[in-house]
Amino acid sequence: MRAETGFRRRLFARKVAGIVFVVICVLATAFALAALAVLLVDVIREGIGRVSWDFINSFPSRKPEQAGIKAALWGTIWMMSLTAAFAVPIGVGAAIYLEEYAPPNWFIRVIQTNIANLAGVPSIVYGLLGLALFVRAMSLERSVLAGSLTMALLILPIIIIASQEALRAVPSSIREAAYALGASRWQVVSRQVLPTALPGILTGIILALSRAIGETAPLIMIGALLFVPFTPESPLDRFTALPIQIFNWASRPQPEFQENAAAGIIVLLVVLLTMNSVATVLRNFFQTRARH
């Protein structure tokens, strides 16, 4: 009887602890969402009146009423396109090798540990690396290509880790069934494992590119320009990006430039949401295809 009473007390305490934990998580989420909502409302209220086709299609100017975001917008599009072209194939390929082909020895474990550590390195460190390696050692100067390669290094560990987790989540029974039918390892990986893991891989790519598009510190370190009255025509042209342009306007004391900064944030959010929407549609398409 006493043991039963003690068990009921412990069970009640566990239930109470579970409820308290859920309440804390809900409150933390609500607080974060409320803070985000306040910031978004403030930005939209201050900058929505400045957003127009003239603002999007005009170059920066020292006169705030004539300043636009065309150069930064095209610089961001160039940079993100090249960043994805470099980081995605290398990251997914590295994940496939480490998860499906690499032998489980100490050397592979050291590589895995270093990749996990690199995912937590501050972005300013990648900016210093890009400055030393791409801008100076490889003589790429302060070009779109140098910025893209720096951003690719920044998000590469995130893509590798997310892709590995997606590959690891594929049931081993799928691999065993394919091997039982006489498929080679590459056939198993390319036709069974990779299509099943593709939605998870795309989720990791979305998160990685979302981080890259908003980074400012690495671009400042490699010398992205603050004032650019032209759009890049090739990967070797100099450039600026939306976060740099927003930082430049936000540092000005004039209220008109503050409005421009808020309008630039709105444009950046629209670009980010558009990019994520396209990636989400692709992820859902491949997820539906994998189920059928």
C-alpha cells in the first residue's frame, strides 16, 4: 500500500513537471513571436511608404529621397545564386560520402567533429578567412565571386550536417531491400536513399541559404562596397548586398535614411520569403513523389 502511494506521488510529480515544461516552452515561443511581430510591425510602419518601383529600380544616392536599392538587390541575387551553386553540390556530396561510403574509423570521426565545430564558428571568422584566401591569396579582389565563396564556406557545414541527418533518417530496410535485389551501392544511394532523403536535405539548404542572405560581417570583412552605383555584370565585378546597404542607411543620422533602411529590410524579407517559398514547393514536390 505504501509503495503504491509513493508510486502515485511520483507519477503526479512527473505529470506536473511535464505540464510546467510545456507551459514554459509555450511562453518562450509566444515571447519570441511577440518580439518578432513588434519588430515587423515597426519596420513595415516606417518603411512601407518608401517601397515603390522607383526605390527598387534606382541606385544609391546621397539624397535620401532619390536613393534606391537596385545595386544591392542585384548584388544579392548574384551572390546567392553563386553561393548555392558552390555550397549545395559540395555539401550534399560530402554528406553522401560521409554517411554512405566512408568507413567508420577515427579519421572520419575527426572530420565529423570538425564539421560540427565549424557550424558554430562566428561568421566574422569566415570573413577573415575569405579576405585572406579569396581576396588576397587567390587575387579575386573584392568581387561577387569572393563574396560567394566566403558565404559558401559559411553555410557548408550546415548543409553537410542537415544532409547527413536526412540520409540517416532513411530506414535501413530500404537499403537492405535494394541490395537484396542486386543493386549496387551507387544505385541504392542514387535511386532509393537520396530521393527519400531529399525533402530533409532541401530543408537544410533552405535554413543555410536563409542564414547566408542576411549575413553582414563576412561581407564587410572582404570589402563589399557601401556605395555602388552599378549592378554586377560578371562574377568578377565589385558589388554590394542588401544587408550592407541596409547597414549603411541605418548608420546615417537623417530620418529619411532610416526610412530607406526600413524599406530595404522589407525588400530583403520579400526576397528571403520568395527564395524559401520556391525551395519549400520543391521540397513538398519531392516529398509527395517519394511517398508515391
